[in-house]
Amino acid sequence: MKRIVCFGDSNTYGYIPARGGRYDSTARWTGLLRTMLPHCEIVEEGLNGRTTVFDDKNIPGRNGSRALEIVLRDNDPADVILIMLGTNDCKCRFHTDAGMIANGMEILVSQIRLFDPNTRIVIIAPACLTEESTADGSFDQHSLQTAAELRDSYRRLALRTGCGFIPACDSIVPDSADGVHLSPEGHRRLARLVYDYLTDPQK
């Protein structure tokens, strides 16, 4: 049985836009993927607020790099690791750009390769932020621009490092309720994108 680890933030956790709480497993993209790939073990490793490599002094424990080794050890061996991070890195308090975030993603790729060079890594470019995301001040116009530029930065990283790449941002947008988190339809679309990629013999 193949083990597929889904390492991400609130959109892997399944955070419900605006009102909070968590979608149940029949609505989360990870849960849907489990039904689509019944002969695979789908491991959900989503955490609200997780970044690639940045420490968030407002919410401790969100640095993805610090958590990754534990995840790798807990799920050894992992056949595939899907990484969908970068949205939280766009928050104003981190003062980042797309290149910096891609560098953070590259650190995660290197950690996985060092732990197990046989693990297949797939980088997912998350849905871009929309105007609604700026309402509470966590994100601003620079954040929106940075999020939009992640696609190309991640694509170049994937090509350079031999990782798979899924540009979810091309066909999925966040729910207008908060401009950050996915609707049930967004989760369905993401599950289908991931399924199609993983089952494509050309990938």
C-alpha cells in the first residue's frame, strides 16, 4: 500500500472559511483523495498557520521546517509527499517575496531528500489570495502580488529539483467569505487535480 503524506497549512487541515472549524473528511480534499485512491494510505498533516520556514511569534509552532522531520519519521517510509505551503508566508509580518518563499520550499525539499531520496515530492502552488483576505490586516496588496507570483517560482523550483508540480492556483480560488480558504467546491477540485496528477502515467 502506497503512503501519501499531505503536508500543508489550513487548506490541508480543512479550515472552514470565515466561521472557523473544520470540514469533515467527506469534504476535505485529503478525505476525498482517500476515497479516490482506496488502495493508498492518505496521511493528513495540515496545520492552521503553517509556513515553509518562518517562525510566527504570534502563533508558535508554525514553522514547517521544524515540524517536517517529525512528520517524516512518523510516516516512514513515505512514497509520496505533497507539499502545499506558502500562503501564510505571504502575511505582512514576514516581509517576504515569492523568491524567499520558494527558497523556504527548497529547504523542505532538501530535508525530504536527505531523509529518504526515494520519496516522490510534489509541490502544489496554492490558490492565490483575493481582495477579501486583506480585511483583517494579516495580508495586504503586496501579499496578493506575492501569492500570485508563487506559481512561477514554484514551477522553476520543481524543474530545478526534479519535483512534481501541480499549479492548483490555475483553476482554484479561495472562498469569497475570507479570500484565503477553500470552499467545498475548491476542495473537490483540488482532490481531482491531485488524483489526476498521481494517476497520470506520464508524470
